[in-house]
Amino acid sequence: MTLVIVYKCINRTAPSYLQDLINRCTPTRLWSSTSARLVVPRTKGKARRFSVLAPLWYRLMPRLKKIFLWVLAVYIAIPFIVKLCPSIQAKLVFLNFVRVPYFIDLKRPQDQGLNHTCNLYLHPEENVNIGVWHTVPAQLWKDAQGKDQLWYESTFQSSHPVILYLHGNAGTRGGDHRVQLYKVLSSLGYHVVTFDYRGWGDSEGSPSESGMTSDALYVFHWVKERIGKKPLYIWGHSLGTGVATNLVRHLCDRGTPPDALILESPFTNIREEARSHPFSMVYRYLPGFDWFFLDAITANDIRFASDENMHHISCPVLILHAEDDTVVPFHLGKKLYNIAAQSQSLSGQKVQFIPFPISLGYKHKFIYRSPELPQILRWDGCRRSCL
């Protein structure tokens, strides 16, 4: 208190040059004579904000450094973990452990609005049990109420064509966008047969490319035995397009091609798809990306080489792809079409590519919303009219 009073007296009575000297030499913090509290000189603008934030920044710096080092360590470790354990990459390709939606009973398709659908199980191999849905054409929905599997199988004798639908990775045959497509196809007069590959949904067994293709081949023959010479079309979506081209190549090599192959959001091969997938974005430009990640996929005998299969397919091919697809980029579907259009095995067959503009917002799995789909499925590449 005395110091403050002395300071004020000197500052008032001293000459001006001495007052300036005193002000320059006086500490920036003085005790107030009235409240005996510390007086902090006011600063303006960025300087004041920095003086307040600086202590907080210095406290956070060590923590931020630790977080950064942990993230960097994980980022570097992941490629080596994948390389040492390639089965991890197989799980990321199949994503069969992702069951969405979680709380549905696949034995009750009617809970998903499919009240003209029968759930059944087939046994393609020993210790392999796969769940199958058979949706009859919407015109038969009243007759389908309360009917058993034998009645559903008898409806294959009708004149309605059949679509064997092969879904993509993740989820089950009860996925919402898949169910919506079944409804659309059923309303257009198709039987729709779909199933979960081994390891998906309530199907038993472990997933693999060869196993998925074997399951598809078994279901195809099961349907073919019941429909005779009626039209049978193969529809694959996303990863299911790889299964579909494997299946159709096998059938064409045997001289028993389906009536047509429909590919929704297809890719050329699994290596090109993995390189373009959003999951690979953070590592795509890392030196050795192919060696770390893509070689780990092929080490699991996963290829899904639709580009190679196209040279062995001899039935009409229809490709559907949305320009705003971020999971399987549009350019891969277009590239596959160009390969198919130049394939000698497809010479004389109808090969058609239908793009869906970005403005429609169909992305990876909403092409079923297109009001043009009925007209597209009257596609003249089919051997006979379906509608």
C-alpha cells in the first residue's frame, strides 16, 4: 500500500522526463490502492487472446504429442499385421460378420413385408446348410398365404420367369435394400430366389470365393430342375457380381448358359476394387500398398476376376451402375462393359450398359428406386420378353 502511494506522489510531482522514466521502469503488475488486488494491464486483440490460451496450449502439447505418436504407430503397424495375418483381409472383403439389420428372424420373411415368400434350407455340401428365400410373383400373393414349401415349389410350373439374386458382402438376404428389390422384381412378375452364402446370415460354413460359387451353382441347379425351360436370369450386386460371373462362366463352359446375366454395380476384379474402395483411402498411396494389402487378398484365393470371366461368357449381359457409387466406382463398371463389348465369346450377344446420373442419387444400392427399371428389364437382350 505504501509503495503505491509513494509511486503516485512521485509520478504527480516529478518533471515530465522523470515521469516517463518511472513509467518505463515500473513493473506491469501493481497493487490497487482501493481494493488491494492485482492490477493486470489490459492488452488488445490477438496479444490478449494468446496470453490467455498460451498456458492451455503448453499443457495440451505433451498430450497431443502422445496421441499423434500412438496414431502414427497404429498406422504403421496395420499394414504389417495384415501382411502377417492375411485372414484379416479376407474378413474385410466378405464382411459376413456384419449382420445388418441385427434383430430380424430370417425364418420369417413376412416380418420384412414379404408375405408371399417361403424360407427354406438347402444342403450343397456336407456340414453346409444355406438359408434360401423364394418370393413368388406379386400376382400370386393371395394364394401364397399359409402355404408350405411344396406349394411354393409347384409355382415354378407357372409361366413366370425366375431371377436368381446373388447379394454382395455384409448383411444378409434380409437387408433392407435387397428386400425392396425383391418387391420390385416380384411386382414385375418374376419369381425371386435368393440365399445367404455359407458363413452369412443363418447359413452354416466358412466363407470363401470357391464356396460362394459352389453355393450359387447348387441353387441354380435346384431352381433349373423345377422350372425346366422357362427363363432363368442371374442377377448379381456388388461382390455378388463376382460370384455371378464365376457362376455364369462355369455354366457357359458346360454349354448351359442362363438366359441373361444382370450385373448391378460390378467391378473388374477384386484387386482393382480394393484399390478403389473407401477403406483403402488412407493407405492407397503408401509405398508397397499392393504388397501389403492386395497380395494379402490373393493369398486367400480371392480373385473375383470378372474381367477374365467375360471372355468365357456367351449369354446376354446387362450392366447397371450409378455414377455416384462411392463403394464400387463407376469407372470400374464402365471398364468391365468395355471388356465385355470386345469379348469374342460375347460376339453376337447383346451387351448393354445403363448408367444412372448423379442427380438421381442412387449411389451403391438404390437402383431399385428407378422408375425406368421395368422398361430396362424388357431389355431386348433377353431371349424372350419377361413381362
